[in-house]
Amino acid sequence: MTSSHLAKTPRLEIAIQLTEVPDDGSSDARVWEVHDVERNRGFRVKLARATIEAAHAEGATAAGRSWSATELEHAIGLAIERLLTSGGEKQAGILYDVEVTPEDLRASQRRSS
């Protein structure tokens, strides 16, 4: 069973509903389906293990520390905002692919420090 909750993106404060997709073992990433509640836009957000390793290598976390649920949510919001502000209107009813970057993770950690 998956859990879902409402949140807002960090800067644009877009109301989103986040649902983590259960890991089926075929991907080396965590995946969330995110829905823009107000504009009916959808996003499939991927956080690859390689992205986490790159952020760790760049010193984003203290030794062995991982990201909290709040920090991950913030990083997901940043990734969505980057897509939305990258030009062109994003249409309702379409599922857009988005990837969380090491910079998104670092920014989410700086925010909580």
C-alpha cells in the first residue's frame, strides 16, 4: 500500500500531492508520482541512486547521514519548479518526467541546517 500526502513546492508554493511508487526491483531509483492539485499537471519524479552518491561525494551530508523525508520533499519540489520555469507552459493531463539533481539535494540540506 502506498501513502500519499499534500505539500507545497518551496518557492512557487504550488500545491502538490506526493505518492511514492513502490519499488518493484527493476530500477535503481526511488520514484514519486506528483500531482499539481490546482492545475492538474502530473510529474513522475525520479531520484537515482547515482544522484544520491554524487551528492554524498560532494559533501552534501555528514558522514553516513541520509536525507530526511522533509529534505527529500523539498528536493522534489525544487526539481518540479525547475521544470515548470524552464520555458513553455506545462499542459494539464500530461505526466512529465523530472529528475532530482545533486544540487536539489544539497539545497534541501542547506535549508534544514
